[in-house]
Amino acid sequence: MSVDGWNTVLVLGGTRSGKSEFAESLVTDAPVVRYVATAPEGDPEDTEWATRLAAHRARRPGSWTTEETTEDPRRLADVLESAEPNETLLVDDLGGWVTVLLDPDHQPADDVATIAELAEALRGCAARVVLVSPEVGLSLVPTTPLGRAFTDALGAANRAVADACDAVALVVAGQPVWLKPAATTIAQSAPAAAPSASARVTAPVVATLADAEPTPEVQLPDVLTHAPPAAPNQQPGNPWAAPTMALPMVATGLVIQPGMELPMPDEYAGPQAVDRLATL
């Protein structure tokens, strides 16, 4: 996996946000990947849904294995608990899992307990896991009881899984933003001694920038990576080594001395200064 130091990652995103593609990119380097499909097949006459499922299947490399958990929502927790340390599981997605969870065929059931079992299985999973889930909390409250039940259950599942995961990413318009980086990464980036006010601000920012992309080649700003410039040459004869009250004027060669009468700025000085500031 390209995210070093993390065992479990939750990837959130809206519809067509690119969350599945981003989750798949996190496991491209894993030697053993098991794709855990949670979405039910749906209505056979729904050709649009069938096309979406086919597109998901077409993106999977031939070396990946696929496992379906649509028959029983508790099956997903069993898969996590039985996974081997050398495996990487890609679960796509929790929205489909909640759909099966609320299916009348699986009721009556304790949905809260089932979500808690999933989070506990995730904490104890020996494999590396990437889970995908829709973020529906930014939309309007559904107008139907079934829609509200789905939103409530998925929101509860997202919160429980996010709390159990080492890292959480939100994908918006194909752009991933890390909401919860690994604690070990921040601990390594933080200074050992008590930081100054500026260090307390810049240290978390550096950690976030370094973790925001799957690849490690992150270019930090020059002000964070470059050492301060060396002091000017203090050798005798260097005009810049003189006291500040006697520094030379570069443009005119005038040397300012104590007690000198300096010319007052004319009406052109102000606009010229403004123009000069605009170029800095």
C-alpha cells in the first residue's frame, strides 16, 4: 500500500466523487488484495445499475480476488476477523452494506449492535483494510422514512468506522483531503522540545502536506526547508560591514552620515514607492 504506517483507512466521498478510484490507488502496490463487494445485484431490469457494477469489476486487476457479503450483513465482520496479515482488503462500500442491513429480509435485527460489531472487528483485523463509504451528511434530510433510516444508519456506521480506522480521507471532485492522519506520523513530525509559537503552527501543517498525497515527493515551501541566508561578508573594506548609520546608497553612491541634511521626498516619491511595492 502506498500509505505507509497505516493499517486501516476509511475513504469517504459523495456520488461520482472518485472515492472508489482513490481507494483502489491506495492498494495498487499490495501483493495480495481481496476485494469485498457489499452492494446487492439489484433489479435485473435496472441496466444503469448493472453498468455501474460492470465498470467497478472492469477496473479490478486480474490478480485480485473478490468476495461477496450481500447475503448477510454480519458476514463483513467475519471477513475482517478471519483476514490474514499478508492480505489487503478493499471494502466497497459501506453504503451497500447498510442497504443490506436495512433489507426487510434481515429484519428484525439490532442494527446498532451490528455496526458496533463491524467497528470492533476492524480494530482487531490483522490485515490492512481500505473501506469506501458514501458521505450523505452534506445533503438535505430525506423526505421519506426509508431514506431517513438509511441516512441515519449510514451516518452511524461512518462515525463508528472512522473512529476505528487509523486514517480517514474525504474525496471531493476527485481530490483527496486527509481528515484523520495516522497518529504516528504526527508524533514523528512534532519537535521533541517545547515548540515556539511559529513551530506550533507549522508542524501540523507540514505533517498534513506530507500525508496529503500518496507519493512521498512533497515539495515544501522554501521558508520551511531552506536554512537562513549566511551573514554578509564582514571582511575589512566591505562597505556593507559598516555601521547602519553609514551604509552606502547603492543607486547614487551617497554615504549617509550622522547630522546630514537629507533631501525631502517630492510629489513623485509616493507613487514611485507604491509601484515599487507592487513588484516585491
